Amino acid sequence: MKVYSLSGPSGTGKSTSAVTFAHDHKLEAMIDDGLLIVRGKRVAGTSAKFEKNTVTAVRRAIFNDAKHAEEVKAALRKYNVASLLIIGTSDKMTRTIAKTLEVGEIDNYYYVTDIRTENEIRRAKFARETEGKHVMPVSSDQVSQNFFKRLIKKGWDIFTPKRVKIGETTIVHPDFHQQTIHVHKRVYPQLVRYIAENHPHIAKVEQLKIVTTNEFIVELKLVYRAPIQFDLPADIRELQYQLQQAMLSTFGFTADQIHCKVGKLE
């Protein structure tokens, strides 16, 4: 069996990127948080996200329960899995899983920093720490609501660069994740507007749009004070830098793009 390891700290977006990673490396199955997923379908195991506390969640994820491990080993044989991705928080964890499931030595080790940008990791951590969002790399119809007291909702479809759908994700809120902070959607534009309108050369923000889908994009239409007696492009670049620094210090991540357009002078 060809075995790959993908590891990184909790909340950095491993499960979010795992479907694309597995597709790119032609890996037909993955082990994630106690589940065996073959070609996008959950076929065996129980997710660690169903557990009531972090201790039992870790034990579930490393197949500490013999019955759980045997169920997954039987499924690996049944589906004749020839290539496998094991997801964990460290090399030690993925090696432990590989040994317990008797799939042989790990051939290749990858890390979340190899497949996600620093800002993507920061944004994933922010979502985990503030909203308690955990991602499962399966469709929502494969996740039982009975295991969770809190809401399960559809995540997003995953496509190749040629727009071929290769998988789905589901967002869950496990019982063991108790501490969350709600950040209202108005907070983001309020911060951007505050920084921009306190810039010494800007009279007001005429239009502001923030898009928060797979990317975080800020669009500003600005009114500058006349007369302009400075390098305008350099001034706008400085504003973009100030906005990025404000977002980084407030939220722990920066915008993917900030577009500034000068509408008029007054």
C-alpha cells in the first residue's frame, strides 16, 4: 500500500485541504479523525468529533479502541485500498495510526505548511478559535445529526482548477469544543472604515464591500482631500499596509486582496 502522511497542528485546515491533496497525489482513501473515507465516501470508523471531551477524541483518532481499529482494517481489505492518506497532528500520530492499522511504513511525509499559505492557516485558526468550526472532508448527508448537540451545516464543494467536482466538506461543532467567541459580520467593515477614514488624506469611504467566501477580499472606493500634494499610488499602498496590519493585530489574519479605487477629490 502507498501511504502518505499529512500533519499539522489542530485547527490549521488539514481536513479542508485533504480532498484536493489526495486527488492531486492520486490517493484513493484517507484516514481523518477516526474515519476511513474511500473516494469521498465514509465507509468505516467513527469520527473523533463525536466524542464528548478531548481525551476520548484523541484516543478515537489514533484507534486506541481495538474494535474500532478492526472495523477499519476490515474495510481497508474489503475495498482493496492501494493508496492511503493519514491525517494527524504530528508525524508521531500518523505513524501510530499506520502501525495500529497495519498498513505498512509511511512512504511520504507532508505538512500543512506545504499545502496552505500562512494566511490560510491563520484564517483557519481564527475560525476554529472564535467559532469552534471543525471540518469533515465528507458531504453533510454522511454525518449523523444525532451525534451533535450543535448545528451541522454544509461546508463547500471542492473543485479542480478545471471546475471538476472532487469532493465536499461539512462543518460541525463538536461537544468537546466549548469556548467560542462570536464575531459579528459588521465588525470587519467597521474596522476597515475606521482605519481608512482616519487616514489624513482621505475625506470619506464612498463604497465598501467585503467578500468572505474562500478568500477574504476588501474593495474600497475612496474620496481624497484636494489638492493632492503627494505620491498618490504610494499613499494608497501605505493605506493597504495599514489595513493589513490592523486586521492582523485584531483578527490574527490578513485579507487576500485589498482593492482601493479613488472615486473623486473634494
